[in-house]
Amino acid sequence: MEEIIKVSHNRLPVIIGPDGSIKKKICKETKTNLDIDSYTGEIIISTDVSFFEIHLAKNIITAIARGFSPENAFKLLEDDVVFDIIYLDDFVTSSKKRHTQIKGRVIGREGKIKNMIENRLNCKLAIYGKTVSIISNQDDMKNIKSIIEQILSGARHSTVFKSLKQSEFKSEGYKPVKEKENIDDITFTK
């Protein structure tokens, strides 16, 4: 079994690593073989084990190609850790200026917005090219994507922060109480 993916030339050295160390680790951890064509940017992923190993190697390589460090990309080897990509073209025209503006909204001044999302929601973000990529726990991915999509859609940061704070409460098991209930008001049955 094999699959071919193409990556940007400027990310190939990161995928290969010093003395091929990252490539070797990907092969070892996923039980795959990688054949990298540095001229075309194509990577052939092959294995005799199962398609799952190819899928896992592809996700790690794609995460590195989308701007993650190899250290963060290897978190995809853990159970329940997933990777997703949000494409900026889904939110704005293909104007380079607009892409830069909405990437800036996700990053924030001096990286404050990005850091806040990463720290509060225990995830990793990479803003690279025309994408925002996320590595997080599978249970949290939907919430994280929603918050980033709100920012990309032009929502005020204050609105997103409120949403972020509510998601923190939900993740901690917080449930708002509507009315105070007295023990005398509860009917017990046998």
C-alpha cells in the first residue's frame, strides 16, 4: 500500500530533519517507508502493515508541512489526538491582503490571541500559508474550530473571549443553576 502527497519545498528540510532524524522517527513510529523527492516535493508513503499507518504518517507529515514543529506533530501518535485544517479561502476572497488581515486576527498582537487559545483550550495552532491548522484532543476539536471560525468570520474578540470562557466552564463540568431548590420541595418515591 502506498500514498503520494506533495509538500512545499521550504518545509521538506523540517520533515527530513538533521541527518534524516525526523524522517527516521516518522518511519519508525508509523511502521512506514518514506521516499522523498526533493525536486518535486512529493513524498511516497508505503507500508506492508495497514492503511492506518499510512494515514498516521500522512497526518504527521501534513502537520509539519502546515507549520507545526516535529515535536508538536508527533503528538498525533497519542490516542484521541487529532489534526484538522481550516482553509482561509472559505472565509475571504483570494486576496493576499485579506489573508494577511484575518491571519492577524487569529494571531493577535504579539501572538496574544493564538497563545490564549492554545493555553486555555490545550491545543496547538499553526498559521501557515492560507490555512490555520489545529492539533488537539478529539473531544475539544469542534469547540476550538468554532472559536477560530468565529474569529475568521469577523466576530469581535470580546465575543470570542466570552465564548472561550463559557467553554472553559463546560469543560470543567460547570452547570449554571437556574433556581435554588430546597430539599423540602423534592418528592421522594419508593
